[in-house]
Amino acid sequence: MSNIYIIYRAMFNLDGTLTTIGGIENYILNLTEVLSLQGWKCHLVQPAKEPFMFETSHVNVHGVSTGFFRGNLKKFALAKWVQINADKKKDIIIYATDSYAVNLSGYKQIAIQHGISWDKPRKANNSFIQFTSSLLNHCKYLSYIKNNSTLVCVDHNFINWYRTWFNVGNKKVKIIYNFYNEKISNSDFEKKWNNNSEIKIIIARRFVDYRGIDLIAPIIKRLLPQHKIQVSFAGDGPLKPYLESLFANDSNVDIMQYGPDDSFKVHKEHHIAIIPTLGSEGTSLSMIEAMAAGCMVLSSNIGGLSNLIIDGYNGSLVMPTSQDMEQALSSALNNVDLCKKLAKNGLNSITLPCAKDTWSKGWIDVINNQ
């Protein structure tokens, strides 16, 4: 069987401890599990101050000294290491993000595009500066796409953007949505929604501005006195002190954190999940996990989120403005029966396309077709 080399920025310490566990890291860990169970030997290649290697149940982790390379340029040192160790005829290289892709002539290569990330609100008010900044960003991200690599995208938004620049016909592109690990049963769904004397809302986002924390927090503050709700802000980040200060006197607001293995359990205890993001979204793991746990999703219409939600059918999809978000949330809280219907449709709509088995089969097909 082939060796599969996955190139990514540092995510393990020398002692095997995960230093970061976000959406992409979770994606990589699940991918190595799926591929190793098929018999492929997986290697994660990452930067390190000193070289090291250790084995886990599904992947060999190689820490590679990147010398004088800094930032995104470290990818060239990692690619050089893989070039020395990989068999060009049978081994496969996966760039865990397209920004780490390097042209290695003659090798079988796959790059993962996790969603457009350059659509965040621009701080400059000047239209010319905004346009120039956007143009430079577009050029940078276009440069990541290599002609000799298969591109795996988590949504259709990216490839539609690419079509506005170049023809797609000569590109090897595969769309594989993100996935859920667990799904609520019908009996547990009914139990949750029939016990709705107090509606529980969750905002599971990193506490940063572009994830919409500044947008949704004042809305929650205004609606708290009007409805019997319990709200959980789940995450961490620089806006945590702001949330703690804003809700210091609100006993029905909880600011919490949970591990990736607890996401289903936490979402299962809530009725409404809000995704108020302002930019940089694919087919969000948070959204898929919420829908699989039987939550009604209220989301901004950013990036790949619109690949999952049809407004008024399986969730609520709105412009990321304070007025639209508050109106949609108020309407949801005033019509719990509709919320339940949207949640049920949401659960049904992602059951097949976002199942882990579907995701796994998509990846196995990609590897077999290299």
C-alpha cells in the first residue's frame, strides 16, 4: 500500500501532545483514521525546532527542522523532506491546507481548500483601498492552486469564486462536505423539543470579531428580558472579557468551553444554534454538528454556510446585520413550533450528505483515483 504524507503547520509537541485542536486539526485526525483503516500508512509532516518522530495508532508524526524559513515559507522545507522520503511512483502527498501546497513535479498531490477566508470585513473605509487589498488577496489565493494537484473543497463557494477568474475544466476538483460523527435519535429529538419551557441557545464560536461575537452579543442582551431563554457562549478568544463584562449580571448566560469530543453532547442540550459569522466559512463543522444534534440553526449567509441552509426550510439564513439577525431570532423565539420543524428538516437534510461514512467514501475515492 502507498504511504500518505500530510503536510501541515505544527499541531503536535515532541511528547505527542496536541498543541492546537481546531476544525482543521480535527479534520486531519479523522482523515488519518479513515485512511489508515484502509491500509494506507499515514505520515504527518510538521515544522519543529528540533527533528523528532513518534507513532500514534493512525499516523506517524515527523517534526522537521525548517531552518531559516519562517511563516508560510516553512512549507518549502517540509516539501523538501517529503520529496527525499516519498516514493514518487506510489506515494501520495496531501497538503492539509491549500496555502501549504508546493509544486513537486511528478508526485501525486492533493490540496484541501477549507473555505474562502478572505471575505472578512475590511477595516479600511476607503473604497479604493478595499478594492486594492481584495485584489492582492485574490492574487495570493489564486497562486495556491497548483495545476498538478487534485483540489478537495469543503463547499461549492470556492470553486464558484475560481470560475470568476479562470476556467475550471482542466482542474481536478472534488467537493466533499464536512461531516458529523453522531446524530440524534428520533426519540431524543422529540424529547428535546417537547421539553421547551425554556429555550436554550448556543453560540459555539471562537471569541473573535469576524466570528460575529460583537454582532450577536448585544442582540442577546436586548432579548434576554423579553424571553425565557438560557444562552451559552462556547469558546475562547480575545473577546471573552467583553462577554464576561456584558453578561456579568445575567445568570441565564453561560460562558463555557468544551472539547471536540463533547460537541454533540453539548449541542444536544440546546434548541437553537446561532452562527453569526462575518466571513471565512466553509461547510462549518459547528453548523453540521448543531444540525445533527437536532438544533434549529440561525446563520449568516456567509461562504459555504449557504450550501447547507435553505432559508425557511431547514434553518434561518440572514444577512450578517444586527437588524436582520435580531428580527430572525425574535421570530424564532416567538414560534417554537416552526423552530422544531426547521430543526427536523435540518437534521434530515444533512443525514446523508454530511455523514462521516459519506465523507470517508469521498476521500477513499480521491486517494484511489490518484
